[in-house]
Amino acid sequence: MGNNKEAWGSRVGLILAMAGNAVGLGNFLRFPVQAIQNGGGAFIIPYLVCFLLMGIPLLYVEWSMGRFGGKKGHHSTPFILGAMDKRKFWKYIGVFGIFTNLAVAAYYCYLESWTLSWVWHSVKGTFAGQSQEQVASFFGNYVSLETMEPIIFWVLCLVLNTWILSRGLSGGVEKVAKIGMPLLLIFGAILAYMAVTLKAGEHGAKFDGTMGLNFLWTPDFSSIWNMKVWLAAAGQIFFTLSIGMGSIQCYASYVRSKDDIALNAMSAGWMNGFVEIVLGSAIIIPISVGYLGIDTVIEMTKNGGLGLGFKTLPYLFQQWGGTLAIICGLFWFGLLFFAGITSSLAMGTPCMGFMQDEFGWKREKAAWTFGLAVFLLGLPTVLFFNYGVFDEYDYWAGTVSLVVFALFEIILFAWVFGIDKGWKEITEGADIKVPGIFKYIIKYITPLFLGWVFFSSLPNIWSQIKNEAIDKQILAATDPNIIEQLKTQLMYVNISRVGLLLVWLGVAYLVYIAYKKRIKEGRFL
Ligand code: ALA
């Protein structure tokens, strides 16, 4: 029998928790890098189009699916999807909504633990007086596990997440969102002010902070025809809004059956948009471009955004002087921590909801089991970070899986469940008038758009499966040690892929058992 009596304490708490789910490390680390790598102003137009034609419609869809499933006592996607169409197939598609949260949490919590550690080092003054190379090598040594510190912070972060989850939605998640989100906004606003008012010549900056903003905000229409920019924009919209993950459906399943979802969905979605577009673009880009110039920053972000956030910013803050450097370090890594934890908590709830609903587990048991699962699944990303395991998880769970799941769920919602019933779900109890055009967007444009994104990504997915990028590096390398290292990387990447597949199958098996159990007990499916 289900043992799930969770509920949201207040509407403000729900909106802040849902916004916290969306606002994450993706807003502050991933977005600026995607924007820089895809031509600044050239990225913004595809990004906004993807937000309007995929992001918003999918927010409506996922919120209403969640509330619909919640009315029937389901809080995880296998049975939420199962409630919308009786074919067994959908329950197994719903596996993605548990798998993704588990696998993303596995690497995300490690990243989140760095922010805690960097808060500590910023306050302690570790980076004071260090050169850019020294700050960068601090990062290199950290992820190479030269000391036990990364493990300690990681375990601490996991225990903290698990403990908060064990306190429940209103007693844990909502409280963290109510404290974390306002602090994040205050820290972000102060840092953004410092960044955009940075003047060339002050504190050793070469250019005005506004130069970075101009790069981002001068529209460049040539990108409209560039497929790569569109795929990057679509990927960012998925990750930042947490759509195609299963966590929105889970949070929404705890909304009361007659309560609004339309305004809630928009409030959380636009709050995320604001934080990403305004704060996410106004900190890392103006500061790094102000000191290093656009070309250097483009070059530095080629291998992802973690470098800028963890290796470069702590060094640049030092240029602002002792106390200010400490405060800015505290604010920057503090805001990253709050952004991270409000998202990782959301990743815990679908797995917990599933265990509580299907196996009658108590909340505490479900939370600690989730924590243990994330520990086991995350261990390879910690131990073999330098061998690409972290990136492999991010590619399959944090990128491909989201698009695949979203594509299936929009087909289910608009075409199988039916757009008329779906529209009724979206508008029921709505505190705003949902523009009627979205009915057509959800039925035609979003599925086509998503299908296009998915099919256009297939060559990239295939190239990833064949490990083309690593193979190329092996062919180009001459140093036998580097060749050996790349071959080892290939082995770890392949093992982690198989591991992720086994996790997916393991969750599917649990869904199968839960389904059989429901039939045996004669419980509603
Ligand atoms: N939406 C979360 C983020 O942006 C996962 O980090």
C-alpha cells in the first residue's frame, strides 16, 4: 500500500521550490558557457525561441501531468504516465523520469560539493596571493583526489541532501527553498552589480564589464541557420528548466487537485528565465571578459564551463582586494551552492515517491536509500573524474535522456491522452488565462520541434557511441603515455555507459515488480 502523505505547506513554498528545482548550476555555469561558445548574441535568438516553443509548453504539460497523476495517488512518472494511457509501454517510458534524476543527481551532487568546498577556501583565504596557474592547479589537484577533501565534502553534501529530503516537502525542501532562493537572488544581484560596473583600468581590468554584456546582447541573426547553435539552445532549455527529467511531474503531483498549476508553472518558469538571462549572464561573462578579453574566454570555455567558475573567478576576485575577494568568493560559491541544492533535492523526490507509493516505504527509509543509491552511482564520477566518467553521465542522463523522455511525453499528452483532455487539465483551476495558441503549439509545434531536435542529434549520439572524439585524439597523439591514458579513458567511458544502462534496466525491473504487485493487490493502475 502507498505510504505517501506528503503535501506542500504553502503556495509560495511550492513556487520557490519549483523555481529552485529549475534554477541551478545550469543557470550560472552552463548557460554562460553555451552562450559564449555559440557566438554570444547569436545564441540568444534560438534560445528564446526554444524557451517559448518548447520550454513553456512542456512546463504546462509536465505540471498538468503531475497534478493529474497526483489525483490518482501517483507521484512518479511510471505510474503518472500509466494513468494517462493504459498501455504498459508508457509505464516503461516513465522509467526515464526516475532514472534521469538518479543519474543526474549522481554527478550533480559532486559538483554541488565543490561549491561548499570553494566557499570554505574562499573564506579561509586559500586563493589569496595565488597566481592564475596556482588557482587552476588547485582545481586540478582537487579533482585528481590528491587529498581526501573532495570525498569528505561530497559525502557531507550527500548527507545534507538526504537529511533534508527525509524531513519531507514542507518540513525540508520548502524550508530550504524559502531561505536559499532569496539569498541566491541577493548574492547574485550584488555580484552582477559589481561585474557590470567593472571599469577598464580599475583593479587591473583590461576592459569594461559591459563589453561582455554587449557580446551577449548584440543579436546576430546569422545563427538562425546554424544547426549546432539550435541544438545547444534546446539542450540548455531542457537542462535549465529541468524538463524531461521527471522532477516537475513529481513536485506537481503533490498540488491539490483543484489548485492552480498554470500560474504556478509560469511563475517558476519565468523566475528561472530571469535568473538565467539576467543574473546568469551578468556575472561570469562580464568579469572574465573584462579581465581576459573575449577571444581568451572563448578559448578557455572550449572544454566546458567548470574552468571559468572554479579556476578563473576565484583568481579574478583576488584582484579586487582581500576583504572584497573573500566576500565575493563567499557570495559566488554560496549562490552556486543554493542553486545546486534546491535542484538536487528535486532529483530525490521522484525516486522517493516511487518507493513510498509502490512499496509502502516510510519517507526516511526512502530518503536514505536514495542517498545510498546516489553515493554508489556517483562514486565512479568522483574516483574517475579525469577519465571522463562525469561528462559521460552528463551526456547520457543530463542531455540525451531529457530529450527522449520529453518527446515521448508530449506525444502521450497531445496525441494519446488527447489535447482536448490535456487542455482541460492545464486550464482547470487556473489563476491566469492560458493563451489559446498554446493548445496548438502543444499539439503540433512542440512535438515537431522536439522530433527535429532529436533526429538532428542522432549523428552526434552515434558519434558519441562510437567514441569518435577519443579515437581521434588517440590517432593524433604521439606520446605513448597519453595514448595509454586515452585508452584507459575509453575503458572507463564504456564501463560507465554500461553501468547507466543497467541502472535504467534496474529501475524498469522495479517498475515491473510494482506493476505486478498492484495487479495482485487489485490497486488502481
Ligand atoms: N535545472 C537544474 C539546473 O539548471 C538542473 O542546474
